[in-house]
Amino acid sequence: MYFLCLLLCKFIDKTAFVLFQQSHLNVLRYSDVCEQYPKSPKFDWLTKYQKNARGPGSLPLAAASAGKNIKRERSHTADSRGHKENKETSSSTEKTRGESVHENDHDKVKIEGRNELVRSSRHTVSNKAQILTMPQFGLRDNLIKCELLKKEDAYIYIEKFSFFLGTYNVNGQTPKESLRPWLGFMPQPPDFYCIGFQELDLSKEAFFFNDTPKEQEWMKAVFEGLHPDAKYALVKLVRLVGIMLLFYVKNEHAEHISEMEAETVGTGIMGRMGNKGAVAVRFRFHNSDICVVNSHLAAHVEEFERRNQDYKDICSRMLFRQLDSTLPPLTIMKHSIVLWLGDLNYRISDLEPDRVKELILKKDFETLYSYDQLKRQMDEDAVFVGFLEGEIDFQPTYKYDTGSDQWDTSEKCRVPAWCDRILWRGKTINQQHYQSHMMLRTSDHKPVSSLLEIGIKVVNEDNYKRVFEEIVRSLDKLENECIPSVSVSQREFYFKDVKFMQHRAETLTLHNDGQVPCQFEFIKKLDEPAYCKPWLTANPPKGFLAQGDSVDIDLEVFVNRSTAPELNSGQQELEDILILHLERGKDYFISVNGNYLPSCFGSPIHALCQLREPIQEMPRETISKLCTVSPSEVRSSDTEKALEIPKELWMMVDHLYRNSGKQEDLFQQPGLRSEFEEIRDCLDTGTLDSLPGSNHSVAEALLLFLDALPEPVVPFSQYQQCLDCSFNSSQCKMIISTLPQCHKNVFNYITAFLRELLKNSANNHLDVNILATIFAALLLRSPTKQDLTEKRKIKEFIQHFLVQESH
């Protein structure tokens, strides 16, 4: 048996080398590899924990295949933890300069189909790849990767490439002028174009349904504006409502791009709406991993803290899948090169408008820059830690009268500001220029561009082969019989007083105290769908540890709308046991416990109507009993004592009714997370007579309350009826009249409040279309995923109740 293993090892040495050559060394940085490991092998003997062991997967990246289309990605919403919802994808054909013609009737670009220049990001399964993922070789393969990364200097050289970065907030306008003065003014054509737009379309249709004809219009304008002395391929387009990123590359470089992924994060109301947020692409070029982000952060001078929060949300929630689906996703900061552009919306503060304009006339940008909010926040390490920005020697890019170079003359008379910015993070990056482009007058913003010269890691194949063979020979000396071993910092964790949507984390430290490297993974228990309960996450859930190394694993607890109902009712507790498995080693059992403080968020309407005291002052047995019965099972004597609507709902709506009738962007601009936590605590404990926080924070709390209801205001059982009669006002009202009394009261109360808001539409700029779309998704939730037709029908259903008394 020993000689058979030795023979297989020799065979795998050769096959592994072939695979590493074919994939052009598509591996992560050393620090990242030591937190991850390749696809999990089969553990047939683990049936005491798992019914079905995972099968082997493939590792190498596929070569380019002819005739495949570039993926165009769109997304509209994401939930509070960053998981994507309602993601719509469609195909668009890759475009190359010289292959477009105009149609006479519609003046649209017709793109000819062609072979894809960029490698497919799908896996290729081969016998060699399957051998590499066999249990006895998974660890060996990962160790080879680590050793190669440690000795990278021996086979890598740096080659410089030029990246053109551009950002333009187009204020919902259509292209009216050539973009060549912005995109193609340089003497030499750049190797890459990364072009970001914001506010591509400001229509309600684009905001709610993520569909806009302006995407094609601006794509055409960009295509025609690229540098005329080179041919470019469109590698990726990704859009979130009005935030769009276009990524072009010179044709000759396309074959060296791999591992292309695109993602979006909405940071609008409830952390889901896509009117604010970011889109991003990540890819590997030669042997460098690069991430490009285009973001549109919260507006208004006073909202710099909200912008800081948007930035942090984007960094934590923007997750890119890896080729090996068993590996944890990559965050933005896991890339060695990050390019960040967009309308960051940081303003100039603490200066009077006249003084700002005086400094601009004097071109004293250095003094003016000292009052820039982004500079101040970066100096305090509040945002963009580790990023650099070039010297700003151009006048502010916002806000102008559309079609001119004149500062804003509207009633609001916005103070000029450098809203549109370009930053970078990484080594061997030199900026060649950073400027605005005053000659473009389509928007109330001016476009900005930056040309970066970036040193890219390129592999010397001969040197790589030599280093690889040296590593393989040294591995032959390892003893196969050595058993991996780790020490753990602690085996029991307790999370005290966990609250709804409150992130909590404790650190578990693993130290490899054995004689060989080891791979670890948290594995599933018998008959359970995942390695942990849905309110718990281990980050990273798997990894690789070299001999003597340590890794910190964050055990994170987060109760959201999905997990709160069963915790409120007592059907679930904060109790779990994690099984930490070492490949070819033993298992370690980690106990995670805690106590959850019940909340009105995630509690049923009928239960809250029975509670006259704050929920955290009630006995757990009472809460559990009320939460586990249906509205029809509540006794008539209890109904007589019940409140007509939940007091928590009344407090939020009453606060908004009294304070926010004329508030602009209500239910569209997010509040602050810290203020939501204060509002939640106030509702759950009754410690304050009035709600803290801004109108926007209270409005968002109301939406989160409705979204977290286990049974929506219109029960799931009547959802289909509502769809069927959405066109008929009388039938819609008939359905509402049949709802359980407490649900009917809530529905009528909320719609009456919305009608009051519409009476102030001249000041708050709300209309029936906006409110119907936002509240339809909450009052009339689908038991399954909604399609576009259903969304339109439930919106129509709610509209009947908003217009009936607005005449």
C-alpha cells in the first residue's frame, strides 16, 4: 500500500504541474491561501456527521470557447446581510471597435456576434483535476500553492499597463455630445478602460424595475468615444438601477484575463434599494488580481456619516464567488489592486458658498481641499483606509446648471463640491493624470478621469517550471503518516443579550501545533442542511494552516427577518455545536450559545396587539404562547382586550405623521444604523415616550418592521386572490374586508397615513407610484419569489387604496 501511494504521488507531481501551467498560476496571495483550501474531498467515513459526502470538483480555469457571449449583470435589491435578491441577468454580445453599424430607423448599434476574447469563468472537469482533489492529495496541492506564493519573486516579473478610469454622473440625461474629449484625448490609447456612470436613469420605472433604455444609449456613446488608435473588447457590463460600470480591454490583452465576476450592492432604503450603492467587477490579469468599484453614495452635505456607512456596507457586502464553489467568497479588500471611482458625494463643509467660489476663482484648490469631507474622513481613518488619491488641481465638478459651466442658480444653490472621485489601493501604481473635463455640459456634474500606470505580475514560464519542480521534490520528503493537529483558543462561546439586526462576533483562534500543514473545515451534522444554524456564521468556514501558523475565525451572530420569528416565539434558541474537522485528523466540538432578547421586529401582528406592555417586559411564556397561535385561534375574550393595532406600529407612524409630512425623500433615503438600534430598543423596552433619530431612520424602521412580520399584513393565503383581482378596485376592497381584524386594522391605518403624505406631495415629492411600489412589496409579500408581472399587479392593488380619497 505504501508503494502504491508513493507511485501515485509521483504521478500526481507531473499532472499537477501541467494543471498549474495551464491555469497560469491562478492562485491567491499567500495570506489568503492560508485561510482557504481547495474543493473538499470525500470523507466517506464521516457518515456519523453527514449522510452524503461531497463529490470531487475541478480546479483549472477553462480556456476561451468560441461563440460565448459576455454576461451583462443587473441587480435591484439585496437584503440586510448582503445576499442578493431579485437579480436579473441577460446576455449581451461582446463589442469590438470597427464591428458596429447604425440602423437607419432607430440609430442603434448593431453588434456582430464574434468569438469571445476572454476566458470562460466556468470550470473544466478533467481526470487530472479529479485526481488532485482526492483526499490524499488535496493537502499536498494546497501546500504547493503556498510554497509557490512564498517563492513568487523567483518567477514573476513586473510589466506596466495603462488603466483609464472615468466617472460621470449624467443626471438622468441622454447623450447629447461626443465623449471623445473625455475618453479619447490621450496621445496613446490605454490598455484598459473602466468607465462608471451614476444616475443613468432617474425615472421611477428604472428605480423600481431596474429597466432603462438609456443603458444602450450611453453604451453607444462610450463605444464611439474610445481612443481611435486601438481596438477594444467590452469584457463586462454591470448595472444597478442608474449605477453602471463598463469594462473594456485592448483585444490583444483579452486572452490574459480570467476569473471575471461582477456583483452589485444596494445601500438605499432598508439596505436593499439600488438608487444608491455600488457595482463592481473583479478579475485576474496575468497573475495580478484586480477589483474595480463604481459607487454612488448618500447625498446632502450633512450626511457624511451615512456616506461612511455606505462605504463600509459596500466593502462588507460586496462578495465575489470563487471558481471553487466550496471556497468562501472574496471581498473587495482581498484583492491586491483595488480601483474605486464614482460619485462619492462628499462635500465641502464649514465654508460659506461665496468663500468657496472665491477660492475657486483664485484657483486656490489647496486651501479649498482642506475643507473637503472625504479628505477629512480619510485623515481620520473613517473610510478608504489604505487608499490613495492624486492631487486635485481642478475645480469642483458639482453642481452646474445643465448645459453650461455656470454654478447652480436654482433655489437650492448647491455649494460647489468635488463629488466625483477616483482612488486606488495597491502597490506599483503611478497616476499619470487626474482631471475633470469642463467641455462636457450634458449634466450638472462634470466627468472626471484618471490614467494609472499599474505594474502587473507576469509569469516567466521557465523560472516557474524550475521552482515548481524544486517544491515537488522537497514535498517528497514529508512523512505521509504524520497526523495534523491544532490547538483551539476556547471551546465554548456565549453571546449575551443578542438583539434583532445587531451584529455580534467572537474570535476563535486555531494554531497548528502539529508537524505538518493541515486543512480544516466546519462540517455538517447529520440531517442538517448546513454546518451551523442560520443565525450563525464562521468566517472563514474552512482554511489551510502551515506548520506553526495561526488563524482567527470570527464566529458571527446576526438575527434577521428570517430567523427572528422562531427566536421570538421560543421555537428556536441560540444554541449550536460546530464540528471543526481536520483532514486526516480528529474533530473538535465548539459550543455556541446565547440568549436572544425578544423584539417587536419579527413578531406576529396578532401577538403584538395582545401585548399592552413592551415586549421585553413580558414573560417569555406569554410571548411564546401568543406567537405560536394563529389569529383565528385567539379567544374572543382576548380579542376584546386587544389593541386595535400594535402600539409599536402606532408610535412609528404617529412620529412620521407629526414630523415628516414635508420631508423630502421619505422612504427613499436610508437612516443611520445607530439610530435604528436606538429606535428598536425604544420600541422593545418602552424606555422613551418619543422615538429618537431622524425621520429617515424612523421611516426605515417602519419598513423593516413590516418586512420582518412572519405573516404579512395581507396574509400569504390571500396573495393569489389579490393578484387575480388587482385590476378591480371593488374586489380589492372586498378582499381587505375579509382579513383578520388586526390585519385589516393595520392595512387601513397604514394606507390612511400614506394618503395623508400624498396631500403634501408638493413639498415631499412623493407620489402614488413611489408609495405603492415601496409598500406593495411589504404589505402584500409573496410566499415565493415574485416575477415582474406579479410586482406590477401588487403595485396596482395597493394603488387602489392610495387614490380613493386623494381627489
